[in-house]
Amino acid sequence: MSALIDQLKELLGPNGYLEGADAEAKASSGWSHLGTPPMVLRPASTEEVAEVMRLCHAAGQPIVAWGGLTGLVESANVEHGELALSLERINAIEEIDEIAGTATLQSGAVLQAVQEEIETHGLILPLDLGARGSATIGGNISTNAGGNRVIRYGMMRDMVLGLEVVLADGTVLSSLGKMIKNNAGYDLKQLFIGSEGTLGIVTRAVVRLRRKPDSQDTAFVAVENFDKLPKLLDLMDRRLAGTLSAFECLWQDFYKLLTTEPAPHTPPLSQDYPYYVLIEAMGADQDKDTARFEAALEDAFEAGLISDAVLAKSQAERDRMWAIRDDVGQVAQNWPIFTFDVSLPVKDMEAYVAEMKARLTDRYPDHTAMIFGHLGDGNLHVVAGVGDDSLEARRSVEACVYEPLRSRGGSVSAEHGVGLEKLPYLGFTRSPEEIATMRAIKQALDPKGVLNPGKIFETQPLKSAAE
């Protein structure tokens, strides 16, 4: 065993690493298998992460940081003898400052646990997504997570006020300010948000909180054609005076999948409509806000924008509506499947979906294509099943999904990142000059290429010091 491995074991102690079968089990998330690293490092502090990186940097040993392992683009994969560094033991909620409206969190804290603790203080962390029970704060930051409330609160980038990051050589860059406004020089934290662990390892963060809404109104509505969806979004946004927090659209095939056995959900509306929207508003006065919400829906009926609707009359009914939207795992019924996360202007979505489906039909007449998304922020999720999970089939389906984005100025990644899976298509979305600048930043911060090598864009794989 190499001298480096011995040094890491001595540094972290018997609870600070996993090997063999334990490492392999850790690499099997509920979403995918990430490969088996020679060792999973489990540091318990920023200082230990820094010392791990100093040792690995000196040895030229590549490292892949792990959060909740819920990513979908192979960004946490280990393929060339990389060691995995799990942040699971660095998971404390250090402080909730009710006056400043901030929380100081360690990277391994699970999103749902953070949400629940913050809500006891009358506040919320607006970020919310289906993997909330497993996804971690550090992973959310490293992927610039989006989720269900982007339309009102923005992406994770909009919630981060300060970061503590360990750089490739073990340098600790700590900037945990609580200020919303700080224009003193470069805003360095933005380099690490969405960088997928290729520039540094996030260990702590200060995030901005919002006051917990006193009202919540939720409805499922049915819409007869796509042209009415952006008009409905505009009407609800205007009528709800800034309280619209979710506008989640489900195409008919996806809605049927979620509300037909073996799925456990009862359809709140008939399955006969081409589009369904889960609409939610969060405000400050339940009686007044509910009256305004219902009036807005009535206006939408009168304008011919919706054909049917059901309003949640209790928290239990609201939970059942969201359970339908969040039960994305039902797409496994069409296994094998390929998942996609794209964005483009809302005005181009109908034509994009039609072209994409036509391409799939030409190659795979019996395909399935489940489509849903955060329509208010231009994000669509596509889950395609073609009965073949080979690499050749994957590339063929990717061409069907990604090629129609190019002429429409869309992105191959709306919120999941690039990782390995979308690496060949980065040029569809970013210019050569942008990619060259990304490479220059990577070279400046990680000249040896030890942090998550080969992700986002191609780099020369390093020889593992553990081999």
C-alpha cells in the first residue's frame, strides 16, 4: 500500500475512511453506481479536508468530492483511481441568525434537515427539490441547484452569501460574510458555485434565508394547448402580486404515468388533457391571499386559459399534489431510460418538443418521452426510453434531444451540471472563448488537475498515486 494511503489513514483515524466492500457500497447511490474508489475519505473538519488536499496535491493524487450522491450527470464518478472525499461527517447547522436572516451550514448537511430546522425559527431556505432527503448543501452549491421555486427565489447562486472552500493545494479560502452587498473586489465565491468540485471543495457556507410565508395556496390545473401556458404564467404572475412561487408543468404522458397504477397517486384531474400545471403562491395573509389566488384562477377560466382546476383545501391535499410532481422515480417503469435537463426560451418550447419527438420517432418508433419542468424559468426535464441502454443508443438519443437546442439558443444543462455525461456537448451551449476561459481558470486554481479531473471538459487523466 502506498505511503500516501498510510498517511491518510493516520490523519483521519479508523472512522475517517472506507475501503474494499465498504467503499464499493458507498459508491452505490440510489441513482447510479459511481465506480469503486480505492478509498472513501471521510474527514470531520475543514482542517482535515485541507490536510487531505495538501497530501494528495503533493502526491498528484486525484480527488472527487462527494455530497449526497443524487447527481444525474456522472459528476461524482471515479474512473481512473481517484479517491473519493465524502463530506458526510461535516454536516452541522452551525448558526441560524434570525435578525440577519442567514444560516451558517456545513457542506454535508442534508437539505431537508436544514429546511426543517430553519422553519422552526420562522424562516425558510427557499431551495427545494425532489432529492431534498439526500442532497447536501455542498452538493447543491457545487451544482448550483435550482428546483421548484426558482421562479420566485432564483437558483442556489442567489442564496449564497459566503463560502469556505478548500483549494487543490490545501489552501483554505474562507469568506463567510453575511452581507448581501459586498462589492470589494472580485466575488470569488461565484467561481465555486456550479463548478462541480473542479475548482475547490466547499466545506461551509452562509446562505440567505427568507421569512416563512404565512399563507400557501396550491392548485392543479389542466390546459388544452401549449400556447395558453405562457399566457397563464403571465396572468398568474401579474394577478398574484409577486407571490407566485411555483409553476410546474407536466405533459400528458408524464401525468398519466404518475397517476396510473402501479403509481400510488389518484389523479386530481382527468387524464384527458395535454398539459397540467401545479401552481403555488406563498404570501403573508391567508384569507386575502386565498381570495386573490381564487380570483386569479377565475380570471384564467374566463380568459379560456384553463379547462379544469382543483384547489388544495388543506395541507394534506397540498402534500398529495406535490407528491405527484415529486414522484419522478416512476419513470423507472420505462427502463432503460435516459434523463435530460435542458433550458430554452418558453416561446420555443412547443416547436422544440415537436422536433425532438419527431427525431426520436424516426429512430425509435416505440419510444417513450416523459416531459415535465419548471416552465416559469425555461427548464424542461426529458426522460426518454428506447428499450436499449447501450452507449450507442445513448449517443443517438442525446443527438435527438440536444441538436434541436442549438438553433434555439438553448442549454444542454439547466440545473444538473455537465459532469461526464454532457461533456461532449458543452460546445452546443458555450462558445470556444468561454470554454477557453473556463480552462484558464481551472489551470490557475488546480494546475496539477487533482480536483475531479475530466469533468465539465476533457483533461488528461492523472495516474493515481494509490495505484
